[in-house]
Amino acid sequence: MLIADADRTELCVLGWLLRERGYAVTTVGDPRLLVDAPEQIGDADLVVLDLRERELLRRIKMHERWRNVPVLVTTPSASAEAAAAALRDGAADCVAKPLRVPELLARVEAQLRLARELRVARSALRDREVELQRAREDVASTQELVDIVHEVAGELSTTSIYRIIARRVARALDISRCSVVLASAGDAVGTVAVAY
């Protein structure tokens, strides 16, 4: 988890609180670093951001590194308008200050749970995309074979095709005799097309 807050005291208290609950926490005293120097910051499953600048939140959510990472904002205003604005700007959730610890912990856990589920869904989607690509390649290969068979079959007589089928089935099944018999469903008698 990454906590970004320009207020050193709040940063230390929030970091300590979440570490005490067993979370791995990185703290950043200058939230602008998330956009200006993200390489200095480790990866995170959740960003807890003190929201003093709405523009910063927009910039964070547009940044490739943080686009899919949920951002839980803490805001000094308890107004519904402030929360709605934060959510419109890309926040996953919003908590008003002063922070109520049980509420904060519940929201953190909810966001982490959603992030895990989203990661699993994205991984499953990537696996399905790989399978779909393989299936498309198989269809393309099969279509090429069908095209070849159609081209060859177009130049052969029906009897020649039946003769090839009988010979190939006999060889594949390792039998000495094979016949192609034509009959419709329910017919008591069929017609021998070819015998091998």
C-alpha cells in the first residue's frame, strides 16, 4: 500500500496505523512524486492519497503506472460534493477527515479485495485471449487444409474420392479390406461405391 500525504504528522500516523494492521506500507511525503517521479516509488495495490489538489488526482489516474491501481482519497471536507468530485476524478473511494479508524480499515480492505478480484479477472481475460488467438490460428490452418481438399476434390471424380477414403481408412485401421457403402438413414440395403 502506498500512502501519499504532504502533512508529515498525518502521514506517519496513518502509516503506523496500517502497518500495525499487517499491511506493507510505503509512505511518500510529496504526492506529486506519484506523477513526476514514479520510478522512485515501489508498486502498490492501493494508493491512499490526501486530496488537497483535485488536479493531482486526475493526473495520477491518467498515468500509466497508476491507471489500474485504486486510489482511496482522504479529504478534509465531509461534504457530499467533495466526495462526488473525488469519485468523478478517478478515486475508487473517499473518506472524510478526521478519519474514523474502523471505517478507514473497512474501506481499505474493501478496495484491496476489489483490486485482487480485478487482477484475477484480468489474468483470466489474458488467458482467454491467448486461447482465442490459438483457436483463430487453428481455424486458419484448418481452413487452408479444407481449401486444399476442395481444390483437389474438385478435380477428382466421386469414385476416385471414395477409393482414396477406402484405402486410407484400411491403412489407418490396419485392415486388409474396406468398402465405402452409400445408404440413407433407415435404408435396409446400401450400395457399394468402392471396395479396397
